[in-house]
Amino acid sequence: MTEPDPESDPDSDPESAPDPDSAPDPDSTASFVVSTDRRTQAVDVTDRVEAVLPAEAQGTATVFVRHTTAGVAVNEAEPRLLGDVETFLDDVVADEGWDHDRLDGNADAHLRALLVGASVTVPVDGGSLALGTWQSILLVECDGPRDRTVEVRW
């Protein structure tokens, strides 16, 4: 067996290989907790996301929840629309009748969160979120009331 030619094999260059010990820079990660008070609830977290960004942040920020029964979305935070989001998710996914319910009774919450998604990526310019006029970042609770941790990486 012959050794790969370092000139033609990009994987053979040790300088281009990912560092297995690398971790996210703690100076570019922050989190906060959101307490919800209803089973299905959309909460505007835009100000809290922006508050954790340093003034020099530039590029993008990813907002993520480490939960399988909550999600994150970008949409308008007008109170009636937030109520409509909650009603929509409740109407689209039946509360009962799912196989997973035999385990812990919250399959509907998992399915609603699947529709929303676990993260969004938003442009950042000079430490400020570069959202459209009516755009906000929403935490969407699907199995509340609970405390949810929202992570922000930039």
C-alpha cells in the first residue's frame, strides 16, 4: 500500500485538519433563561438576544434551544399574531393519539417544535441584530409552562 501524496491529498495536511480539542470560544457564546406560563406560547426574545451581543459583534448570530419541545423562529411579535401562532400550532397538531404519548404524553409538543425548528441565524452589524422592520426573534414553547435556555453564538 502506498502513502497518500501530500501534494494531492488535502486531508494529509495536518495544518488544515480540525483541532479535536477546539471548543466554541466562550467569549462568543451566551445564554439566558425564559420562563413560560402556558402549554403553547410564543415569546419575543429579541431584546434579550441583542443584549448578550458585544458591541463589536459582526457577521451572524445563531439563536438555538437545546430542547425538543420548544423552538425558535423569526416573525412579527405583534400580540395578536403571537396568539395566532399559538392557535395555529395547537390546531395543526392534535393533542392526543400519538404513539409517543404512551411514553410521556407530550408527542404533540415534539411535533409542534419540529414545525418551528430549533434555531435561527440572523445577521449582526456592529453588535446589533440586522432584522427587518417587523421581524423579531421568538421562542416558541410547545410543552409549558417551563424554564427554557436560549443559547446565542456569534
